[in-house]
Amino acid sequence: METEKDRIEKIMERENLNATQFAAEIGIKSPTLSHILNGRNNPSLDVLKRILDRYRTISSDWLILGVGPMYRGIKQAQMPSLFDEDDETSSKSDIYGDKTVENSGSEKNMKEKKNVQIDDEQPISMAKSQVLSKKVTKIIVYYDDNTFQEMIPLS
């Protein structure tokens, strides 16, 4: 029977990565992965979640339970969240008249910000007629270093 360790090794093989590279890709320390690959420890839920977060086409059922295909179908792939970094979307800021105002810090610090968490996510519901009659006029992003970025669509 194939174990979680075997499935992790299969991902590393498919991605052409050694243990050090794979550990860096998923954001864990090399010794942690080494213990898993040597059979000393089983992968923790955190390690499995990191793998699934980094490799979004890997099936969670396959990785955790060993059932089904290794890769998800196109319709089953995890959708990237609003805060995932994507080179394509980051270049789209030219569409908007970007204004960046900094109260403290530098532009370099703003570009290094990667992890954004929203603690109190509340579903927003509006009637369909309200949505169709409204247009976005401004988006303001506030950063934890007391800077913000204001984006205004060009009309």
C-alpha cells in the first residue's frame, strides 16, 4: 500500500525537485522533510496543507487518503484566492491610475508584502439590480506598515 511518504516522493519526482528544493517550495525546513522521507515521522496536517497550497492541481484525496487520481480535473482545481500572487494580475495595475501614498516605509517594503489575512470575512449580499447599477470608482488597499495604495479605474 502506498503511504503519504510515497506520494510526496512521487510529487517530488514529477516536479523534478530534490528534498531541499521541495522543502523550500512548500515552506518547511529541510530536516522536517528528511524525517518524513526517511520514515522517522509521518507528515503533519500542516505539511500536507502546504503541499496542497503550493501544488493546487494535486488531489487532496490522493495525497491524504491515497484514493483517486494524483491530479484534479480542470473543474476541480482549487481557485486561487484574491490574495495569491500572480505575475499576470500584478502587471494589470497599469490599467488603473495607481496612486501610491506612503506614510512610512519604502516602496520595496510594499512589494515584499505577501501574506494578507482577513480575520472577519462576512458574506456580502446585494440584490442583482443593485449590483448591475453600481460601478467601482475606487479601490484602496491598506498595508500593515501604515501605507496604502489607491486605484482608480480609467474610464
